Amino acid sequence: MKNLWRNKKNGKLYEVLSTAINATNKDDGVIMVLYTIDNRLFVREYNEFLVKFERSEFSSDIVEKLKSEI
């Protein structure tokens, strides 16, 4: 089952693929969410992602599991 999240602003469903660690100097170590729609990839800080997206009723629990590990 895909890990689907709904963007609160535009209502579209995005699939979360994974998380990543930001390795830039300014934000080194910040957890990021990698997500996709229409074969386009996006990255957003984890905490911001949770504010801007809501879990779809059709989703698996990958991000919820990650939340418990942080």
C-alpha cells in the first residue's frame, strides 16, 4: 500500500517515498521527507511536512512509524 498524504492547500495526494538527512551546512542533520506526484520529486523539512499535509485514509503507516522513531 502506498504512503499517501493530502496537501492541505491544494487537496492533491502525494506519495511519501522516504526520509533523508539534510547535509547542508546550515541545516545539517535536519530530517527531510521525500515525496512525489506526477513523476516529480519534492523534499520538505519533516516538521513543516506535518503542518502542510494530512495523512490520507488510503495511506500506510510509514511516516507515523518514523514519527515514533524520532
